Amino acid sequence: MERRLAAIVCADVAGYSRMMGSDEAGTHAAFKAHRAAIHPIILNHGGRVVKNTGDGFLLEFASIVGATEAAIAMQTVMAERNHHLPAERAMQFRLGIHMGDVIADEDEVFGDDVNIAVRLESVASPGGFAISAKAYREACKHLTVPLTDAGNHRFKNIKDAVGVFTWMPEGAPALAPELREASALSQQYRTAIVGVLPFANLSDAQDEYFSDGLTEDLIHALSLQSFYRVLSRNSTFAFKGKNLSTRLIAREIDATYLIQGSVRRAGAKIRVTAELIAPETGEQLWTGRYDRDIGDLFAMQDEITTNLSAAIATEIVRAEASAPARLSTDVTAWDRFLKGLSHYYRQTKEDLAAAVDLFREAIGLDPKLSIAHAYLATIQIQSIQFGWVKGTREMWAEAMNLAETSVRLDPRSSFAFSILSWAHAMEGHYEAAMDAAKRAVALNPYDNGARGVLGICHFVIGEHREAIELFSMAAQRDNSDPRYQWAALNAFSHYLLRQYDATLSWAREQLYINPNHMQALAIRAAALAQLGRTDEADEATKVLMTNYPTLNVDRHLRNFHWKRPENLAHYREGLLKAGVPLGKLTLIQSDVKRAAES
């Protein structure tokens, strides 16, 4: 091994996995043709191809000036080639450029400076490049094109902030909307990169199609999430059948998390196991096993994919939220958002208040950060439902505005549309709520949160059996996501169907997760009263009023906008039977009456 100073260029194709999904053979052929067209440019500027990565490549140059001039020439040629193509077939490279000390081992190069070039590629615009400030200072005096100062950026596993300059060729075509990244979340915020390794087939060779198909479906399902970036099939299937450590694979494809699994078939049954790994530490973050009858093969495969993606997506968000804080005074919006997320997952009153402040800080630093608006709207609604804040008109208006802003900033986020639907449902805007929920499900059919919010829409209009089916499905597949309170919602639906025993079971489940959940405490008291279990109802009401001493029926019901008056009347009846005070006026009159009688 030797060390040497080098300029590194990292490239990938924007929207490659989506293009492969619509035309695999055509996309691969086009990529090879483009790569052949720019190869002479690389050589003419003294560069070499270190390796091809399926949807991109890594280049080494002896000179940073040569590397930057080659990048400009490559992107100019690509813009000309794309100019003659329909927008949906345009293929655009993103390039990251950096210089520094690298370790050379045979034909490979390694080191932090290589990693920085890879990270820079992720913040480049399609058709342009991002170059580190360090490299720009060396090259700028020889460049004939202007670059834009994009400020400092923080990257995963890179200790210090990196100054970034960017460039785009004049007249470069924009990607068609359907070919852009699935989320409007800026690439600099996509800290997690997820690789799904081909699931191992532990059965006969003729079952190979199922393990490969399941892997591809899972890649697709996870790629519909907004929070992280999922590597394409080509990036991970290159390791099929190779006995390499997950740490080596992760470094090869620059993955933050890896998913691996196996498929075993025995007669009419099939077993799928999967695990989520943090490869740098080797820690197993999550593991799951699914035993199913084969039956309708495609339906069974779709069910397993949905279950896997729901569980894994939640665990990745949880892992990112619990990552150690960066020791730096260079605060970014994403830093503030992740810090807020770590507080949000603790689900205490104090932590939710801290999360609110941090999400507001993130929005102040970057008003276009859609996901921070969505989480802030979520906390506003939950804080009212938990009884931790008073549900004023101003708070509801702010929650609605945050949800609408999140959708406007990221119109491809199922989470954003789910929160908008939830806000509309809570305000009694039934048609708007249903429209937003259906849009969320259409954007990501694997998002259990979106399907559960569709259940909320059925619940508020009084279609409780449909709501229970959707709530139960969401709870079964993922009951650990604090954004949604499936157990409490199920308790309410069963209550309104007069299935009080089921109400108590679901309320107990919610209180196990959150012992101070106001609505779960309230519905438990109402259900016990309706069952005639007077002593237990009295005790449940005592616990409710101890936790929320200012609660009364009139104020509580002001936050419920159910379509059917009989549902509201039935809930009101149960609360009054349980001994929850009607209102402030009732309390005063009772005190006066008792004083007069004494």
C-alpha cells in the first residue's frame, strides 16, 4: 500500500433505480453508451476509472484542475446528449469532487478524502457537480466558469463540516417530475443510505426467483420512504453469492445500514427471515421472521414485503434519531431535526416540548425542510389529544398550516399527506381528510401509517368496522411508531360499536405504552361505566382526574368533530356515567348546593 495526493471524482445517475424499474434493458444500455462517450474526456484530462459501481463510477486524477475541467466537460457533453432526448429518458450524472491524501492498494483507493467525494456527490444537482471548498481554492484560478457557494455541509461519518461549491451547465434539462427523487428533501439531509442485499435462497434452485423477487420488492417499498436513500438493485445484487463481511460490502457501496435475509420453502409453507444491521459496528438493530402458507404466491409476497418495509423503515428512523450528537458548533437544520427526533421518541411531556423547540429551530434554519413541518404538526395534534396543552383555535390553525406547508414542500411524501389528512379529520373536514389519506396511500402503498390514517377518516364519519380493520392492520404490522396511536383509536371505535370489553383491551394496550394517555384513560372510564362496573369506573375516573385535574366533559368534547351526533352523545354519556365533571359551571353549582345543605 502507498499514500499519495489525488483528486477524486465520484459519480452516480439521478433517479437510476426508477429508470431501471420502467425499462431495465434500455436504461442499462443508455448508461453504458453515455459512459463510453465520456471515457475519452476522463483520459484526456489525466484521469482513470478506479471502479464502476453499477449506477456510477469513481475516478482518480493527478490534478484537481484536471479533475474539475473533466467534470465540466463531462457534464457539458451529457447536457448535449440529453438535449435530443425526451425528458423521461434523460440521464443525468451527479458528480462529487474532492482532493486529499488517499491510500492506494493495487488499483483501489481508500481513505476519508475518498469518502468526502462520495458524500459530495449526494448534494450535487443532477447534471452538475459539488466540489469541496478545499479543492475549489486550488482549482478556481484556472476555471473559466462561475461556481456557487453552497455553504457548509455536515456528512455522515465525516468529523468536520465541509465547505461546498456547486456548478450547473447552462441550459441543462431538468428531470421530468416523475423521475426526480421520491422526496423533495435535499440530498444533504439524506444521512442514511440503505442497501438491501439479495435474500439467500435456502431451498431448491427453482425457488431462486422468489428470493430475488422479494428482494426487489423490498428495495422498491423502502425507496418510497422520504427519510433515507435506498441503493438500486444493481448496487447490491453484485454481491449475490459472495461470502463477504457486511462491513466490507457497506464500505464498497457506502451504505449506512444493510438488510439481509433468507427464504426457505418446505412443502406448502415458506419462511422468510430478515435483519437490519449497522455494518460499521456489526450491531443487529432488528430481526424478524415470517412463516406463511404459499397459497396465492403474489399476495403472500406482497404481505411479507409490506410487513418487512413497515418494521424496517421505523427502525431506521429510530436508529438515526438515537445516533450520538455531533460535537460541533456548526449547527445545521438537519442536526436540529435529528436532535428533536431523539426527544420525540421518548414520548414524555418534557421531551415533546423540547422536540417542538428543536423542530422550530430546524425550520428557522431551513424553511424548506418539509419533514420538520410534518413532525411539528404531529406534535401539535398529539399534545392536544394527550391533554398536555389546551386545544385553542390558534394551535389547530398552526397544525393545519404546518401540514399544508409540508405537503407543498414535498408533494411526494406519504407521511406529509397522512398528517394533512389527520389534521383535516380532527377539524371535521371529512372530504378533504379522505382525499389526502387516499393520496398518501397511492404515493406509498406500503406505508402502514397512511393506511391507519385512512382508518381515522372512516372513524370520524362513523364507519367504525372499516376503521377497526385498518387500525388493527396498522397495529399488527407496526405498533411501535409513536406518530400514531392505533391502540387508543381502536379503543374508541370498539366503544362506539358498544363492544366495551374490546375497548378495555385496547385501552390497556395504549396505557401500557403511555400510562398517562388522556384519551385512553377517558375511554377506559367510559367503557367501565357502560358495563356497570361502577367501582372500577370510579377508580378509573379518579386516575384520570388525578392526571388531568382541570378536565371536564364540555371542554374535552370541544376537540372532537365526529360526523354523527349520536357517536358524540354516546361518548358523553359514558363519561358522565363514570363521574367526569360536566363543566366548570357544574362544579361551582355543586359546591354551592353542598354548602347550602350543610
